[in-house]
Amino acid sequence: MKQTFLALAIAVALNGNVLAAPQNFDFKDPKGVNNAVFKLDAPLEAINGSANGISGVVTFDPENPAATLGRIVVAASSLHVPNPMMKQHLHGPQWLDVAKHSEIAFEAKTMKNPMTTGETTTADITGSLTIKGVAKEITVPVKLTFLKDKLAARSNGQMKGDLLVIRSTFTIKRSDFDINPGAPQDKVADEIELTLSIAGASPR
């Protein structure tokens, strides 16, 4: 009897560890709806655009959100603005030089001030942001929403698993990343506001 109880206790403990294990979430979205939005709001002109070439993997543990790590990548060539000439300049050597620097990447290293309510965790994540070959350490606010068993709803029943939704809005300086640093700031703002809204999948 004691052996049976011990075996059951071990099984429960092992199952608990499996449930609490960190999960890898893939942010290469087959639906193509993951996106990043950027805005430069200068006194004479506002520039607004988006990017949808997003990929990367984030490791998230619902039982320990503070241990979140990962890397999110945006294909530089996927950045889009409505004006064709402006888009050509955006991809050109003075701006992002996408021919030489194909990726914009953020690698999360540490998380501070995590606060979890229900399925949502807010925190400040510090990591390395690389644009046009220039890497800078930045800290950004994030909201992580863990949606257990919701992958089926997003994939029209084709896949089972969990979702992790990441949302963040923060500001960087164009001049910090050698993005057309000589441009007049009354026409091209130095500050770039970035908004990220992406969902990653953990199939099972």
C-alpha cells in the first residue's frame, strides 16, 4: 500500500513538473498577421509604416514568467510605407541598408518588475536591439498574455497547443542606430515610436 501511494505521489510530482516546464513559442506566424508598427512624428512631416516579416522563439514558463528569454527578428525588407519613393529610401544605404543588414533583432536577457494577474504578466525586459548592424542595450515595457489551449482557435482547429501574445510600445532614437543621422529633424524625427503586437505558438 505504501509503495502504491509513493508511486502515485511521484507520478503527480512528475506531472506537475511537466506542466510547469518552460515552453518554446514560435513567432513565425503562418497567418501573417503578426506585425510591428513604427512612427516618426516630426514638426513638418509624419512617417508611419509597418513590418510583418516577424520570426523568433521565446521561452516562457507560466509558473515563472520572470525567467522569460528569447529573440524576436524582423526582416528589414518587410518594412513598408505607403509612398513608393519613401520606401525605396527606407530600404536604401542611408536608412536601413537592407541589402547588407537583413535583420532587425531584439534578444531578451533579463526581466524586471514582473506582475502577473490571471493570464497576463507585465514587466520590463532588458535586452540587445540590433538595427543596421548597431547593437544597443535597451529596456522596454511588455505585456505577456499566456493563452492555454487557444492555438486550436487561432488555427481553425488544425493545431493544438498554447499561445503567447506579446505587446509592447517603446521609443528609440534613429541617430543611435546610424539611420540617416544627417536628416533634418524638423522633417524626419529622431525619435521612432515602435509598437509590437505578436502571437507565438507552442504546439503539442
